[in-house]
Amino acid sequence: MSTASALQVSDRAEHVSRALPPLLVEAQRIAATVILGVHGRKRSGPGETFWQYRPYAFGDSTQRIDWHKSARSDRTYIRENEWEAANTLWVWPSPSASMRFQSHLSQTTKRDRAQLIALAMANLAVRAHERVAVLGSPFAPGHSRTTLLRMASWLLEQDAPSGLPIDVRIPRYSTVLMLGDFLEKPETIAASLSTLAAAGVSGHLVQVVDPSEETLPYAGRIEFRGMTGRDVFLAGKTENLREAYQQKFQEQRAAIRDLALRLNWTFTVHRTDAPPLALLLALHALIGGEKSRVAAPGMV
């Protein structure tokens, strides 16, 4: 890379860091008060946390003998530490066209909120010395601030809307955090997520919705346009559509929730008119803690 190119990359990173102050402030605030911790595996292996003593056996290296423990006994003991391995967190804020929607009831688009939460969780993971990456990006997982800036830059540059990840392969035992409105057909979503789940990946789905998408708070003659501008629907009395619309919307949500349950993943709903902090804390309890499938606050 030339000097000019390196300077351009550096300038871009600085621009990204200035463009995302709410995200960075939120993540730093949570990280300062909550310790994510390492993921102990409760078995012997490389690590710094003491696990147990066991008697020396044939084939053990003499370098593993704990001479202080052995000196106080008539047996020779091996000191074993608990195996600790950094988890890799893969985040995926949906790049679909529908994520660009924002109604008068919210101060942010679904896309901006999804990216904010994804990168805030990545920030927390990096503080816990874990690797992070964006699902579908060309960059390998990393665990530095440079990694976060690279992720943010790549997400902001994704202008062309695209769909769910297809045939993405990531290492077993990784964790995936997917944030989107999940308005695609349930069978399409199932086909995308099943590949990841079959590989032994732990998954968390967050359905990010604008408040108007749940309630349809419009009345009278309203023209609805698709996010691509091609689809147009003119409603004479929008209020007459509300009940049927809400039922259809809840059926879609129920289908995604059932899919998550079948995959042994978690499912959360987040509205863009709600503050992101509560969701971050709930996700932290699931991803950073014991990965329990018991619903945390904010989970449905």
C-alpha cells in the first residue's frame, strides 16, 4: 500500500470514528460498568485460571509439576489450569432496502440502529479480548480498535441493498448476532439460518422495527411506496386496513420466533423509538454471559 493510500485509509478511519459517537459512547459506558469476562470451558488446557490438582501420571511433563503442592504431600501433583478460549462474535446488521425506513415516530432508521447495536456489541467483545467480524465482509476477525473502525467503515460503504447471507461458513462454536427486520419470506430466512445452525453456531436474532410498522398509525387516503420506489399502493381509508395488517405482521414475527426456537437461538424485538441501552444489556447477558436460552429482559 502506498503512503497516499495509507493516509486515505487513516483519514477514513478518523471520519468513521467521528461519524459514530453515539455508538462509541454507548459501548464505552457499558464496557466501563460491566465486565464481559473470558469464556471458561471447564476443562484442562491453556489458560491462566487455576482449575485443579491431580496426581502425576506416566507421560506427564515434569515441567507441569507443582513442587509447592507436592512438597506438602507424599505424592507428586500436576497443576492444571482451566482452558480458556476467546470466542468469535460475528455481527450482521441487515443491508436490505427495507432497513432504510424511518417514520415520523422514530428519530433513526432501522439500518442505523442495527449498525449501532452491532458495533456496540463488537466494542464490548473487543474489550473482553474476543475476536469480532462482520458476517459476509472480506475481513478476518480481529480484536483491536482498528478492527472496529474497519468494520464500521465497511458497513457504512455498503450502499447496494442485499439480502440474507447465503452459504456463509464460519468456525464451529462461534456466536452470530443478526439484526434486521426479517420481513423476507419465512422459508427464505430458514434456508439462510439453518446452514449456520447446522455448523454448531450459537445465534441471536434481533428484529429491528419502526414503531409504525407494528401499529400502522395512519388514517385516510395514503400512498405507500416501496423502499426501491417501484411498488406503489394507494389506500383509500388506511384505518380500515389496520387490523388485518397487524395480524399479518404478528404472524410474520411468530414465524421468525418459532424458527429461532427450533434452531435453539434467541429472538428479541427492538423498536427504534426505544433507547438502545436496554437491548445492549440484554444481549450482553446472553452473549457475554453463560449463553443461557432463558429469556433475559427485553427478550420475547
